[in-house]
Amino acid sequence: MIVTVGTMRPMDIDPTFVPYLEEAMAGCPRPLHEENTVERRARVAERRRRAAPPVPGDVRVETVTVPAPGRGIEMRFYRPAAGRGVLPVIFYVHGGGWMYGSPEQSEGTCVRFCQETGAAVVAPRYRLSPEHPFPAGFEDCYAALRWVAEEGHGLGLDGTRMAVSGESSGGNLCAALAIEARDRGGPAIRLQVLNYPALGTDFETGSYRENAAAPILSRDEMIYFWRAYLGGDMGTRDPRAVPLAAADLCGLPPARIVTAEYDPLRDDGIRYAGRLKDAGVPVEFVNARHLTHGFMRAWPVSDGVKDLAEGMCRAFRDAFGEADGERVSA
């Protein structure tokens, strides 16, 4: 279906994705960089509270708080209700430009990953910018990942069978976690699944130019997010913030990277996949045609997203060893 948004060139959108896209655009009438951050957070949280479906009975969810220096880090923890024994872990980091979002925002994705893989899914509530610029959010995620690996056995989590996954800024944080875990000797990560990740600060790539006015995420909005996250230090080369700035990507865990055709971040994922392959890291790369940034939330309705999500679940099961987990019937 051909769709035109503002000054955006016509987009050939998956027809089953269009209803989600229209609803998402209606929920964001003004560009994100023109919004009041605190007010928008409250509005989105209230809208989700009213509209969110209950967690299905085949998945159990609880909230745990784990210790970190000078603070506690809250995590949403999903596991199959019928699961027994120690389960592999998907460490799932939500998106939102490092400024918005929450584990609850990504609950639908976490629940479906739990159902389809039989793994436990752990979603940390990390500190957000601009109140807490880099490295605060990254440090929260790394501390939570280490806790899962070192102390999670008491919750039935197998710290030797972990994958990291996230969307957009969450994909950025997961790529950075994989680099940090390599450099600090752990935790061991079996797979990184990065969906439309934000990985670099080159805003003149082909995808940034072609999709400058794209729906869901524009070039101006992404620059705004980066500036807030980096505290204005747009020239940083710290790979914990800018994974594409890493000098060496050798020895990282295998990756599955999925980008969207109509997304300013598309070329970030393409570049990162290419650099990982050049470094000898096994990579499965997919550029999702007919979709925009943020497509994972359309998993229940979009045929294209369902196909992509099935591939992700298959990659998780292969990484963990499917016989080790008990798949839950959806």
C-alpha cells in the first residue's frame, strides 16, 4: 500500500502494518523534539495503563530489584508459568531514544518472546536522559546483566545461556553491552538481536537523508535523542555510547540485526553488520522491506513483522539449544 506522510517520499507499506502505523502516528501529534519530556512520559504511561492487555495466563511476571552501587535497579521478569528448572535468559532492553520507554512499554514483545522460546525474559528499568545522560543508562544495564549472570540462579535463571536484545536505543545499549562484556571478561553472551539499532552519530548517511521526515522517527528527532543522551558531547568515540566507533569488533557474540526500509537508522545497522562480518563475527542481517522504525510493536497484526519475529525466536532457540527450554503454547 502506497502511503505518503508530510514531506516524506511515498512509502510502499505492508498493508497489514498500516493500521498500526496510523494509530502510532495519531498518538504522537507533534515531533518528539518539540514535546515536553515529562508530560509526554506521563501521557504515554497513562495511555498504556488504560489500554494494555493483561499478561496471559501461560506467562508469569514479577518485579525484582537488584543492587548496584548507590542505587537499586528494577527489572521485570517474565517466565513460562509451567516452566521448570533453570531457564535460559533473554535480556531485553526497551527503546525510546534513551529518553522514553519502560519495561512495560515492551511487555507485549517480552511476553511473546517468553512464549515462543521457553526462555525467561528480563527487562531492566534503566535511568533515562536528559536527567541521567550517558553513561547512566548503560551502567544500569551492565550492572543488571552481571547480576543476572552471577546471582540469577536463585530465580531459576541460567547465567551461562544468555542473549541480549533490544530496539532502537535499546539495540544501541545491547550492542554496547556485548562490547563491554567482551572487554571485561563477561558475562558470556550467546547472541545479540538488534532491531533497528541506533549505533552511530553520522547523520548524513543515505538512510538519514532519504528518511529525514519518516513516520515514527525522523532525523531531527534522532539528533535530539543523541544530543540529550550524550550530554551534548556529540564527538565522543566511546564505544559504550557509539558502538560504530569501536576500533575492534573481533570476538563479539553472533548477531542478528534487523533494519527497516523507511528508517533513518537503516544504514547504522547495515554498517554494523558489515563491520561485524569483517571482524569474523557470525551475522544474520535482514533489511525489512515495507516497514518503518518501531515495527516490533506491530507483531500481533503485521504479517511482515510476524515473519521477522519468528526468525528472531528461531535464533534464540538455536543459541540456547531448543531442547533446554520448554516452549509455551501461545
